[in-house]
Amino acid sequence: MESEFIAIDKAGEKIEWLWNFLEDIPYWPKPLAPVCIHNDSQATIVRVGSMMYNGKPRHIRRRYKIVKELLSSGIITVDYMKSKDNVSDPLTKALSREGVERTSKGIGLRPRTSQQGGLEQGRERVVLSLLFCQSSGELWQRKELENQPSFDVFWFDPEIALKKLLGKRLMFIGDSLQRNQWQSFVCLVESIIPQDQKSMERHRVHSIFKAKEYYATIEFYWAPFLVESNTDIHNKFDPNQKIVKVDSITQRAQNWLGVDILVFNTYIWWMNGLKINTLWGEFEKGEEGYEELDIPVSYRLALKTWAN
């Protein structure tokens, strides 16, 4: 599968998804595919900050810290792109080329001062390149294992997997960790499928990879808490604003009825502190009527609903 490029020209759902994606990366299983963010405009990043955090610089710097952590772990690389007029530091302020290179060196960035990847000259946008099928981590792992003479390696056979999926639907359901599992599985099988015999439909909630030759689909459905919550469709980045409806799963479950193989996972419960806002009944009164429960208590109630 070729690298996926997502162009962001204005504030909107894709920008929200981008930042949510970046925050989730540290909790994904290893090894990870490299993520490369190309920036050629300060303004686009400022709009991201404005949309999510009222444009306060300190919040933008907080995001900058997250990027630094990802850089230091080798999970992502950030390349600075030269715009039509100058090179900008997208998370602080416009700088000269020398300034960008000096700033980049200080935090381990790799400055790049020429247009690449087909970017239109001078166009203001951010591009996220998610290289999840030819990851350096995977290649490194394979090389290391092959260098161990006493290590018996059994490699995944995509043809066997696809034959088992013949005429079936496989769906991964959960949060961003589960989305990564779905992407990884797609990567494992898609390489042997001819280009005209496969397709990918990506959406915020429900994404579908089709293996046409095998009449099979490998799908992902976004249900972060498995049960319903007010962050299912529109992300709530502040844990204090998240409300989990532990007694209801019907609206979500109707999307996986009839699926042959279901794979569930949710780690997001443990990323919200020690307590979480828990609700019974309808959301009609907004945030009224919820109770703040210890995470294990709310989690247990939600799993009972999910299991039944």
C-alpha cells in the first residue's frame, strides 16, 4: 500500500483527527510505522490551535512537547518545508532558514528546505504521511530476527489469512489502538492483492478495506469506550468533558450486526485519570445527571452492557 497523504487546508474535522492521532501514538504497540509531518505554513498550525485551544500560545507549546516526545522515541519525524517566501517554524513563529535549522537541531528535527512530495509551491497546508505498510520498524525487526541463528521465525502468510476470510467481514472495533491493529492487519494482507482488486474507504467512524478477489472486507469501527459516549462522533479532548453512557450500546452495536468476525479492544478507559463521568439514561440534559465514578466501577458496568 502506498503512503497515505492527508492534506489540511483549513480548520475542520481532519485537523481534529490529526491532533487526536498524534496524542494517541505513544500508546500504540511497537514497532510502529514512521509518521512524517510536513509543514510549510505557520498559519495552518495557528488555526489548529485556535480551533482547539482558543489560539493560546501556551497550548500550542504543549502540543510541541508531545511532538518532542514522539521525536525522541523515534516514532515520528518532522520535516520543515520551504514555502514560497521563507521557511517557518510552524509551532512558534516565522523564522529565517538559519533560525529554523538552529531550532530544529536543538530538538532533533531534520529541517528540509525544498519542496517535496508534490506540494504545490507556496500553498499553505499541512500534510500527514502515514507510512504504515513499509515501516522501518518492521524491516528492522525482520533483519534482527534473521540474524539470530538459533531463532525459529514463522512469518505471517497473507494468502492463508485471506482464504480464511473468503466471503466474510472482519471488523475491528474500539479506539485508536484498535485502529492501528486494523491498519496493521490490512498491511499484512494487501501486498498480495492486485491493485485493481482492492480498495480503501476511510471515514471518521467507519473505514472499510475491500479484498474484491476474496469477496472479503476488513473494517474498522470507531467506538472508543465500546458503549456509547459523547466523544464517539465529535472528539472531546478534555477528560473532564467526556461522559460515558454505560447502559447503552444499541446505536453502536447495530453497525456490527451480521459481521462474521468481531475484534474488540479499548484502552482509552485508562487514559482519563482515576474517575470518569458516567451517565444512565438519555443525553438530552447535556452534562446534567451524570455521576463521577472510579474508572474500574464504570468500566465494569460498561463491560456488562457490552457482554449482554
